Amino acid sequence: MKILLFGKSGQVGWELQRSLAPLGELVALHSSSTNLCGDFRDLSGIQESIRTIKPGVIVNAAAYTAVDKAEQEPELARTLNAEAPGLLAQEAKRLNARLIHYSTDYVFNGNGGRPFVETDHPEPLNVYGRTKLEGERNIHAAGCEYVIFRTSWVYATFGNNFIKTMLRLAQQRDSLKVVNDQTGAPTGAELIADITAYTLLMLQHQTFAGGIYHLTAKGYASWFEYAKLILTQAETVNFPLKMNPGNLQPIPSREFPLPAQRPLNSRLNTGKLEQALELQLPDWQTGVQRTLTEILNKSDLLPG
């Protein structure tokens, strides 16, 4: 099986290089790849790369993910998040290949008090969410075999994320204010990559149906609860911090305004995926604590 991976330098893409490598011949590209085009701003170049490689599976971990900046760059966000995935799907259809794509909890409006299921009506609140939803619809319209994983609050040892931001700020400040009315599931890129590889195996054996699936860790937390766990574990191992977890202050979203509106309820129901793959997803704390251990033991992984 020949696998073409786009977005190899992102958090999920980095882990996918590890998880997909045993499954076949892996060609991994990023936006500055030279011999082949991995830059989603160059749609004709992307098309040429796919037709040159002729993969049996296309895995797309590339996206425009700067949620606030997307409000000022809607056309670029649309090209990367909607038009490019649509092109990948069209090429997958032409090659009779499968497409694996990643979407987001931000396709929902965040209303209500229950986790969203795959069939709930999407109603994104910001440009990022709208372009990701358009990407989902373009993939479906192309008629290829596809799996779309909606996920949320992604982190990893590699790259920049909420964990590293909290550790860095706690080394610089005496106190921190963190939003406590947005709820979701912190989800490790490692988990997403491993589930992707397992899904491809199941697809090969024709024991898994395509479509949209919610893929997050189990359980839920607010950003405040997430931050508290991070700083508590850092304090436990004597990681040098200027502040302690007791100086975290919970605040409502209205006190931390951002250009892009966020959904308050980012919880996704993962029951469909767990039943289809006959597995149990781990609690969000398990992955966060594991990644924290790696980061805290290698302080050079923290951004400056």
C-alpha cells in the first residue's frame, strides 16, 4: 500500500509519520517540500504530486489552523481548508484511492449541554469552522471513499500547543487567568495517529465503514481545569515555575475576547467510533500526563 501524507510537519502529521510507516510505502510532504508539491496554496501542484505518486491512500493532516487569524484571511483559510481537501477527494476518486481527513469540533455552534454526535446539525461560529465544514462537504460531494475524523483541543510533545503555552507563561507570571466556560476533550496527536493507522488496517480488511467519526479522548474539561492539571503536575516534579496552581484564576469567555468566537460546548460523542472499531478510547488525563512527562523532562521542548 502506498500512502501519501500531507502536512507532515504539524502535530498530527509528525505522529502520523510514525504510525503509518509500518503500513506500506509512505510519502510524506509539507508546505516547503521541494521535489514534490505539498503546499495547499498551489492546487495544481498538489494535483500533479498526487498523479505522480498514485497513492492507494491519501492522508490529509494539512490545514489552516490559526483560528483568530482566519478572520482576517478568509480566502486563504478557504483555499487550505475547503478547496484543497475537495481536490484531494476528487483525485482519490479518480485513482480509486481512500482519503483520510481531519476536521474539528468548531463545525458546531457549542450550544446545549450534551456531547455532539456526528448527525447533529453543524453551525460554525467562525471562519475556521466554516471553512472546515466546507471541506467536509467538498469531500463528500466528490464521491470517493473517505473517513473524516472530527477532533478537538489537539496537543503533542512536538510543536506549539496549550500545554507548552501554560508552562511558559507560568514561568513568567505571578498569576494567570484562564477561561472556564468552554468545555472539550484535550486530545493527543499520538492518539489520533494511532487510531488512524488502526482504521486503515480495518479498511483494508473491509471491517470498517467510511464516513464521519468523532475522535477525541474520553471525558471533558474546561480550559481552566486543563491548565490546573498541567501546572499541578509541573509543581509535583519541581519544574521551575514563577507561580503555583493556586494562582490560576477562572474567568468567563467574555472577559477574554478574541477575534474568532469559540463554541462553549466542544464535547464530541465518540460512541460511533468506539463501536465501529471495537475499542475504548483513553481518558484525556492519561494522554496529557504522558505528554507532560516528556515535555517536563526535556525543557528545551518549550517555546521561547
